[in-house]
Amino acid sequence: MQGNKTHNPDSTSSSRQISRPGQSPTQDTPSNPAPRVRFAPSPTGYFHVGSARTALFNWLYARRHQGTFILRIEDTDKERGKEEWTEGILSALDWLGLHYDEGPYHQSERTSLYNEALSKLWDAGFLYACNCTREEVLERTRNNQTPGYDGHCRDLGYSRSGHALRFKVPRSGLTAVTDVIRGNVDFPHQAMEDFVVAKSDGSPLFVLANVVDDIDMDITHVIRGEDLLPSTPKAILIWKALQGEDANLPVFAHLPMLVNEKRQKLSKRRDPVALESYRLKGYIPDAFCNYLALLGWSHPSGKEIMKIDEIISTFSLEDVNHSPAFFDVVKMTHINGEYIRSMSTADFIDVSSKWLEEAEAPWSRDRFDMSIYTRIAGLIQERVATLSEIIPMIDFFLLDMPIYDDNAVSVLDGNPEAIHLLETALERFSGCDWETDVLHEQTATIAAEYDLKLSKAQAPIRLAVTGKKVGPPLFESMSILGREKVLQRLQELLYRIKTN
Ligand code: GLU
Ligand code: ZN
């Protein structure tokens, strides 16, 4: 982008069709129709958290103003697009709960529309055919101040067929992008190249298909990532070429880019950005959407944890900030934990057991015992921030033998106090009643005999029973697990630390 960037705080009070919170949108009048927004991903890779944020903001805007949320798959790039990526988009939106009202439209099925537009632009003299190879352009423009194509073929009069088609950007003047979030951004034409709108095989490029569809679908608001801002002046030029100078342009809103903790733009290579990885880690879709909403937008009161209905009713593009938004996994995890704790136990059991059914876990699927899980879920719910944290907390219930933390075990190797304590526990637990309170009392008595704090005395018993140093409350866990298994595990740990 080469333009002088002039922020205009008043841009939103212009005649643009934006409804502000507290102001009821007058959708029934033709000058201010219900908004039609679209999420227009290109299926060229796995679904990214940035795409999820874009989809969410479009969806929120549509829901806030009783508008229409459209899904359009921009699959014109046949080499990079794959069916599986498209499926990934659909399943991601489904998981997030962002249901679309129209679509999915596939650009690959709309070629005739783009051809028509290309003919119209050609006939009206907005395009010319270019015969240059990439190498020739590079060779000629190496020392140019303005990067990009130099207009070489503009007046050479090549025929349309078999050539790439370029748009004649006016030699002077500028195109101003009015953006709800950024104010006015000017793009002087001298800094813009004559950009390609169709390849030599006749297939349309992104910027052309994108505008043709936005026009055809009556899109009123283009809400998308900041990375697309440089293509917006091109879009506006095409829009005006197709519709005339007084074209009914959409409202543009370019969402701030997402950055990591080093303030670097999120990158597929460097950062964990695949939405799927968050689903696999056990984030809750509602919590995830809540967090995504905060990437650029904030509630007027500053509050951060809120139900989706409240986000919808307060959401406004004017409250979106233009500075980069830090994608903070720690904060997101905290929010997820809050959501988990605020569920009813019944909901938690329902959501988490469904998640666990699909998860990769150390127990075999048929070992998952719903009656046991129902008894322990309440203990777990308080202690996890993501659903994947449940797995190491419950594996000892579902496996014959726990997965021992070898480091923790080796600390006890040959330790006479630990050995005596475990032997005493084995003896007492063999004869006592099998109830949480009794197990607690018995352990407290052992602690007193050894002159230890309860937590100290409990530690080797916990390690024996669960395999780990931390976990859900021990005595409840033991009472659920049953005497036979507990005794067997005490013997197992004794054996390990005596023989090692
Ligand atoms: N298909 C474009 C992309 O995924 C987005 C187009 C748009 O939102 O205007 O980058
Ligand atoms: Zn050329």
C-alpha cells in the first residue's frame, strides 16, 4: 500500500449504511436495507483462526442487524484448491456454530458470470491484452521506482483470446478506500500497476471474481482481514467500471491483523493457527467464539466473558480497533476454563463425554465407562481449562494400571519411609470401610503416626493410585476406584520402589 493514510473519525457518520448500537436499523427503507455480508474463504489450506475471526465478525454483524450471512467458497485457483479444504471450512463453521443463511456458493460453478463481466469490461475499453512473460516484466522493470508491471502492452492492441487481461488503472488521481475501521486510505493511481484480471487461459483472477460476486450477491458490507486492504482499490476500480462512477459500493471494514506475543503477524509456519488443533485440544466452541470476538472488538464496558447473545446485541464495527490484535492462547485458555466451570455438571458430562469419545486417549474405547465418568466428572470439572486436560486426570480410572510418572517414582526408590508408609496404608486399607471419609481418616492417622502433614503422607498413596503427583481429590477417587484396585496399585508401587 502506497497511499497517504488519513484517518477520518467522522467517516462513520457519513451517508454509509451502518447502523450503530442503540439505533434501530431502518432495514425496510431501500436506502438502508438489511445488510448482506459474506464470508469468502479460499480453500487453499487448513482453516486458520484468522479466518474464524473473519467469519465470526461477519456473522455477528448479520445477526446484530437481522441481515443475511452468506458463505462463498472462492475456489477459482484449481491448482491450490482441494475438496478437503472446502470440507474443512464447512466443518469449522459448523463447530463454531456460525450457520450461514445462503450458500455455499462455489466460484468454480460461476465461471459464466465472470466471463460476462470480462466481456463487458473489454468491450467498454477498461482492459487490454498483455503478452509479456513474468521474466520480461522483471527484466524491464528492475530499476523502476514503482514496482510491478510497466504498462508495456497497454497500447499494443493485442487480441483478447490467449492473452492475460490487464485493467487500465487511470494514469492520475487516486482511489480512496473508506473503511469503517481505518477511516480513509488513499491509493494514488501512479503507485498502482495495471493489474491482471484474467489469465491467458481466460480464467478470472481473485479480484475480478470477488467483485463480480459481491455485486451479484448484493453484498452491502465487505468485512475481511487487513491483508486484503491493498486489493480494495482494485476492487473499487472494477466496481466502478462495471457499474459506473456512482456505483453502489459496499461498506468496507478491514479487521486488524492477528499477531503473536512478539507482535509478529500470525504465520502458519510459526504459530499454532489451525482451528482444528484447538478443537482437538478441547476448547469449547462458545468460549472460542467469545475469545475470537475480542480480537479487535471490545464490549463498551470492557467486560470480556459474555454469552453470544450479548455479543450480538452489542457488536458494532465502529467499536473494532485498527491496531493489531494479540492472539493470546493463555487468555483464551483462561476463558475456556471459565466456560467449563460455569456449565451445569450435567452439561459438562454431556459435552466432555462426547469430546472424549472422539479424542485420542490411552484407554481403549470400550473401557470408557459412563457410570464411572458420571461419578468423577464433578471432581474434574473444577480442575480443567480445556477438555484435553481431562485425559491425564481420569486415565487411572479407566486403565488396569495407572501410567506411572517415572521421575516421581524414582524419587521414592528405596526410600524406607515411603516403603513403610505404603505398607501401613496397604494394611489399613485392607480392613477399613470403603468410604471417602474413612479413607481420609485412615490416612490422617497414618500421617500422625509418621509425624507428617496429611499432604505429605498422601503423596506416595496418590502416586500409587493415580500414577501422578497431582490429580482429582484422592479419597473420593479411591472410593470410586474400589478397594481391590487400590490395594493392587499400592502393591505395585511398593514392588517398584523396593526392587529398583
Ligand atoms: N478469498 C479471499 C481470501 O480468502 C477473501 C476474499 C474476501 O473476503 O473478500 O483471502
Ligand atoms: Zn505486457
